[in-house]
Amino acid sequence: MMDTFNVYPVYDINPVKGLKSDIWDDNGTKYLDLYGGHAVISIGHSHPKYVKAISEQVGTLGFYSNSVQIPLQKKLAAKLGEMTGLQDYHLFLANSGAEANENALKLASFHNGRKKIISFKKGFHGRTSAAVAVTDNQKIKAPINFDEHVEILEFNNVEAVKAAIDNETCAVIVEGIQGIGGIHVSTDAFMTTIREKCDETGAVFIHDSVQCGYGRSGRFFSYEYSGVKPDIISMAKGMGNGFPIGGILISPKFEAKYGMLGTTFGGNHLSCAAALAVLEAIDEEGLIDNAASLGEYTINELQKIEGIKEVRGKGLMIGIELEEPVKPIREALLFKDHIFTGVAGAHIIRLLPNLAVAKEEIDRFLVAFKKRLEELK
Ligand code: PLP
């Protein structure tokens, strides 16, 4: 019998339904979900507006045409422009974060005709062949060097950025807050130096907002904290609350030419309906403000707990680093307290709750986490 290619480690828990921040397994046990499928669940599980929008759009299946997709894509672009303030940017839609970044790099190289890409240690930009599997996590680096045009610098190192970005640099790709690499937040000086050097040399500034974007940081995009404006912004994950969609926002300095970028399924009508419902829910329910205030609260409360090496993050993208491996705490939280969390490496717990998470849910986590940490010590 054919089986799936076994590359994903999973716990022996079988979730069968979800609502808001909760999920239930096939034994009826309820769990608090503070990870949301790697930052995918932005507005909460089974949000009624979202379910309705997709269900209604499913009704048009059987008829697959640009005439259905294009008006939805335009509506999505308009709403994104309104919510991000990037009214003069353009939207190109894809299906995932990796694809979004591939298109960003392709566009950059069309723009300036150059090859050299700059990225950063502990950065992650998806399983892309176009030189962006740039992490120091060897497990996801293939032996074939797809990255021959990539120069990898220290994150947050202003001097390294000043020295490396030159007239041969095609693009700089950076996460405003590194996700899989351990929740490292970019400094303002780092971001503004990237912007300045790109302006000086004609290199393209690509901000990978796949994980830190879409309100998660407490701003629509995390680069807003530094007051810079990237040339291309890639997005995915929270954009569809579980429905596959990705895309890039493209500065007006890039001129679109027919055939330059393209995809069969990017911007399909179901993904657009999902993404529009997500934006409307974020807007109507004030979820970015909730992410900002509850994120600040969570980080402050965590900082009061003794025995943590460091708490990092912005909004609802939080890393808790311990001296010890976090596996026992994470498993106690899951199997005894019924709380799902994530990790970034062996020593960091990664919290990526939905943006509508309630204070009581965060408090429940804080009490449980404190108890499990005390047990570990
Ligand atoms: N960029 C960042 C910052 C990510 O965290 C990820 C996924 O974890 C990706 C890109 C790749 O996205 P996808 O898995 O949708 O290809």
C-alpha cells in the first residue's frame, strides 16, 4: 500500500475539530492551541465569517474562469492596500510562502539583472531552489548547493550589511522577526541600514513577512516598527487562516510586463474568498490591536518568571528560551495541561496563537508554564 513520505514528526494526537483557540481530538479531549499550525491560524479556528465565505465560493466550483478570479483578486488587493497603507503597491498572488519568495527573487533579478542574494543566519525563506534555503539548520540544507549566489550574514549586524551590499547585490531578503530561527527581532538600525544601502546600490529590499506578517507582530507588517518601507513584501501563512495562499506586495518602482510572473492556481477564487474573509475579520474585530496588547502582556508576564534565559518577540510571536531542552516542558503542557505550543530548536518554546486569543487563555498558559518550569528545575 502506498504511504506518505514520512518527513513530518507528529504527536500521537488526532485533532478532529477546532473552534476559536480550541481544538478537540478524536477522544473528545479539548486542547488550547497556542501554535495554530505554524502561525497559520490568524483569526481562530472555524471562524464563522471565514467558513461562510469559503462555503459560498465553493458553490461556484465547476466553473473555473478568470471572470470569477480577477474581481476577487482586485477586491483583495484593494482591501490589502487599505489595511497596510501601501495603496500604490501591487499584489501578485501565489500559493505558499516559498512560492512568494521565489517570485520576489525572480522579480528582483528582472529588475536589476543581478545575481547576488544576501540573507541572514537563522533566517528561513521556505524550501526554495532559488538560493533561499538559507538557514544554519543543516537538516533542511540539501547537499547540492542551490545557494551558490547567496551570501549569509549575521542577523542584526549593521556593519556586515554596510560592507556586503554593493552594486552587484540583486536583493537582500530578511525576516523582520525570525521565526523558525528562534524569534529574533530585527533592530531599527539594522532595518534602516538595509534600506539605505539598497537605495544607494540599487539592490532590492525583500521583507519576508510570511510568518511575522499579517498582524502577528502587533502591526500589519513588523517592518513598520522601524519606519522603513521594503520594495517587496512576501506573505502567506496567516493570510488564509488555513487555506493555502501566498503573495507578494510590489513597490511601484517595478514595472509589470505580461508573462514576467505567472502561476496556474495562485489567486484562485477559493483562496481569494478565504483571504478576504481573514482581512475583514482582522479589521472588524481589531485583531492587530489585540495582538499588540496581549503580546505585550504575555511578554511582560513571562519576564517576571524566574528560570527563563530570555523572552523575545513582538505581538503574538513569542520565543521563550531556556538553558535546558524544552521538550519535557512542552510535552507536560501538551499531555497534562492540554496546551499546544511550538518550538524553534531544542531550547526555545515558540508561541504563535491566533490573533483573537483571549487574556484568560494566555493566563491559563502562564500558570501551567510556570508550574512545569518549576518541576523541571
Ligand atoms: N518564510 C518564512 C519566514 C517562513 O516561516 C516559512 C515557513 O515556515 C516560509 C517562508 C515558507 O512558507 P511555506 O511553508 O508556505 O512555503
